[in-house]
Amino acid sequence: MTLYENCCTRVCGFLGSLTTKLFNKAEEVLLENILSHDLWCRLLAEDVWCFLVRYGSADLCRDQVNFLVELMKQSPPAFQPPSPLLSLTVRLIKCLAPEHQAELTQSLGASDDPVSLRVLASCVQGFSDPGLCQGVIHSVSEICSWLLREITTTEEYTQEDLHRLVLCLSCLCELLGQNDTIPLAVQPHVTSSITDTIGRLWKGIVASDWLNTSLSLQCLGKLILLSSYLLLSLDNDVLDKILTGMSSCVQQESSVHLHLTLVYFLRSFGKVRLPASPEQPQMLKRLSDLFVATLTSSDLFIYHHGLSAFTKFAEETLHEAVVPSCIEDQPGLQDCVVQFINKSPYTCSGELSRLDFLRIVPPCRIGVDMDSDSGVSDHQSGPSSKRPRLMENVNHRQVSQQ
């Protein structure tokens, strides 16, 4: 048992022994910590909150989910619900009784506000009814497709347009990113509409111009990620535009977050077969240069994920000439790739100690879509009723956020 598991078990045991009249105070403390800037406090508060919901009744779980959804709707910024609250809400939705899951989807599906869309898109795997899951997929994908078409008709993007663009791209990434774990069935005409819109977006932007602000940078990252899910449907000229844009981002030393998104795109590119054309050699050259920039990165996090992406690409690609061109001019890089495939321990060059190595590794958790709710564990869809209790003044509680 790890230190964290030991602490979590003891806190859960303590809160489970509290009387009913003290539970509202416990919830206030948990909410304060889940909005904390400290990662471990957030994780502990989220796990303990899930324990309390499982320890209580089905009605309690429903009330907690409704409370968190309303809280996110009241929390700025309006277009981006707080990630800790969203992560907790997704976990609690898995614990809802089937009839309460149906009630939630009806209430959230009746509006297209940002919080409702993000919650529905993020919790698709948590629904116990396959029909309910499919209904959510249809609803969210159609709304996002319509919003994307509306956004791309504007000549200049305002702040509100960019917020809406991030929302749509994030929701679609949530849906399409789960395609490997659940059988998705987005309507063909919706998928075609999304693909066409993404193509128009790439043709109408200059990627390097989207590195200036955090909002536009987030838009670009989500656009690249969504494109990686639609690679096999994108036209050759759109792929050329994407590779060109990614090359300019790497040359301008973009953020680690964006670079990791580029790495995931490269990992998925092995399934693409570029048709013979005058542009093909240049596109393969850009692809090779992107891999070289990733495999020679001084950031160990990018380097490690780059090795994983390169080996995945090498296993799947039909353009085998790209593989040797990425490593033949880099002394020692071929050995690193072989060691990675053989799962050999990483050896630091020079006199770098293990402690120094750990200090330069970024202390962050990276998911597939870079803001996914990793760490969400699978729970039974129907919570067990153990000790029912009432929430006191849930809807009237005032929450102060620092």
C-alpha cells in the first residue's frame, strides 16, 4: 500500500464515522480542497468525495451531481468548466442509478450551454444503458457540428468565437477519443460535416499566428488533436496544411503541452497512406523533420513520448522510407530506439545522478487529449445503498473560490 492509499483510507474511515449533522461541514472542506492549487489535495478530495457518495444513497449521488453541475455553470470562465469539478462530476455520474442517469441526460440535453455539453461528452463511458450512451453521442456531435459550421462562417474570430471553438473541439475530442474503448456510432453525415469543417479551418488559418495567446494556443492544440482522430478522412491538401503548420510550431519552440499534442498526431499518422502526387515527397520530408525534432528534444517527457510515437509509426506505416531518414543522421539515436523497443532502462549521459534526473522530469500527468480526466477509475454503474443521509442546504450553499 502506498503512502497516498494509506492516507486516503484513513480519511475515508474518519469521514465514514461522522454523524449525519457533520456531513455538510465535511462536504465544505472537500469542496475547498478540490478547488485547491495543490495536486495531491485535489486528488485526495476527489477520491474521498467518491467514497462518501458510494457510502450514501442513490438520491444523495443524484443531488451531488446536480449540485456540481450547477456550481460549474456559475463558475468563470463560462466556456470552460473547472477541470477538477468536471473530473469529479464524471466519476460521480458513473455511480448514478440508471433512472437518475436518464434524468440527467434529459436535463442537460435540453440546452446547449458549455457546461452541459462538456459534461455529456466527458461521461459517455459512464452510462450503463447503451441506448442512452448512443443518444448522448448523437446529440452532442450534432450540436458541435452545427456550432463549428457557424463559427467557420465568420471572417475574424472574436474571443467568444474562440471560446466556442475550444468548447466544440474539446467535446468532439472527448467523443472520438473514446472510440477504442466503446463502440461509437456518430451519424455518417455528421462525421462528414465535421471533417469538411476541420478542413476549412486548416485552410483558413496560419498556425504560427495562433501561438500568441493561451486561448488561441488551446484552440490550435484541440484542432490538431481532433485532426488526429479524423486522419483517414482528411484530404491530401489538408494533411499538407497540417504538417506545414506543425513544422512552423516546432520551429518557434511551442509549449510542451502543444508539442505533446503534435507527438500524438505523429503517432496516429502511421495509418495514413499518402497517394502519389507532386506534394508527397515534401510531405514525407516534413513528417521526417517533425520526428527528428521530437526525438532530439532536450525535454525528457517529449523525448519519451516521441520514442513511443516513432515506434508505433514504424510498425504501421506504408511509407517505410521515412523511418531510416529520421535516425540515420543522428548518432546514437538508432541505439536509443532499439533500447526503447527492448524496454532497456534509460541511461543518462555524463555524471547525471538519479536525483538530478528526477528533478528535470516535469511533475505533471499527461492524458491522450492533454486535458482528459485521467485517473478516472471504473465503478459499478449502480451505487449500493448503504447508509442513507440527507444533504442539508445543498442548493443554498455559498461557495467561495479563491
